[in-house]
Amino acid sequence: MYTQLEIESHLDGKLLIAYLNDEKTFNSLNKTTLSELRTFVHDGSRDENVRCLAISGRGKAFCSGQNLKDAMSFNDPDEERVIQRIVIDYYNPLVKEIAQARKPVISLVNGPAVGAGAMLALICDFTLATESSYFSQAFVNIGLIPDTGGTYWLPKLLGRQQANYLAFTGKKITATDAKKLGLIADAFPDENFVESAMEVLTQISNLPTKAISLTKKAFNESYDNTLSQQLDLEGILQQTAAESADFMEGVSAFLEKRTPEYTGK
């Protein structure tokens, strides 16, 4: 099914990890990879057994960004707006798929994340990285603007000043500094990364999945809502959460003074 991704299943299928698997190009992105990532998120989001999705890279890099040879292969003298077609047909659907996914989507950055590769990591619900990793909005280095949701998310994650600084300069920023800026969730020593990341993924995979999905939906809609609209939405989504089996399990476990066993339903 997948030619550019390697899929690992953990925790009896509750956790799926997709690895970008083109080490020769430092896991660059092409139209096939982007389509496969979209399929991975789409299918995993709708699989009742899956509770958490993750994206990582094989080898020394997380992702070096768009494969320029692949991009330039779109250049047909009879076609117009080639780059725009790549963005609209391949990048934008993936960005939306991750944002709308019913399951948490977490990026595990194991090395450099550059250009669209950096944004692939940052558009996930949260990002965990090795301390030796770095992020670079390298679009400017070839005369482009941040895409893959970059112009939407960077100002929101960093504020106007830092977003402009990183986008205008393409500066490399270490994972440790990225954490300090609130760009990523956490950075772990390289030698402990797999163990530390798996601890987080295991925790997420065993929590009330529907509640996480509804929280994600509420956060996403908050960018466009007024306070009154957001409070109304909270009431609606809270009722939906209260009707879940996991809510009943959580309350029962609390009253019975035991550890809850959530099913994600």
C-alpha cells in the first residue's frame, strides 16, 4: 500500500507510526509521499482501534522539505501555475487532514526538519524532538514563502516578531530553543529519545481519545470564534464528551479509587 512510508504498529494497534523512508534524499517530500501521508492520517483517524498517530523519519533527518527535482518535473510548457498546483493538490489536503483528524497526530523529529519538512512537524498536534535536531524555514533561501500551513501557524505559535525573523532569514533553530519559544512541545537527549517519546505516545494512546479529539476541535475553532461563540461551543462539545463511554469509565474509576481503563469510545 505504501511505497514511501514505513508503518509500525504498537500497543496492539492503538499506536501507528509512519516513518518517512527515503534516506538518500534525507526524507524529502514528493507527490507520492504527500499523498501517502494524507492516506495514513485519513485511514488511521477513522480506524476505531487506532488511538494515536505519529510521523517520524528514518536515518539522520526528519525531513529535508520538498524534493526540488520532483517539483520541477511538474514544469510542462503547456501548464500554468505549476507550484500553485503542487501546494493546492498535495500540501493543502495533508495540512487539512492533520488538522481535522479525529485522533492525535504527533511528530517525532529525529533530525533536521527543513522548509516544508519543518512545517510538516509543526502542523502536527504537538512535536517531540531530539536535542540535536533543528528547524529551518528555509523557503526564503530559494525565493519562496512558508507553505504547508506556515503562514497560518508560525505567527500563532511564535508571535509576529519571531515568525517574521525565522521566515525572513531561514535561520536554523535548535530543538532546545524551539521548545523555549513554544514552537515544539519537548526536546529529549538523543540517546533517550525513543524511550522518552514512546512514554508520551503510550500515555496518549491510553487516554480518552474522544475527549482529546473534541479538545483539538475546540482549540482549532477558537482562532475564528468570539468568546461567546467559544463558550457555546464548549457547552456543546462537553455534552458530547459526557455521553462517551470513557467519561463513564473515568467517573466510575474515580469513585471506585482505581485506575481507569479507557477504550477510546
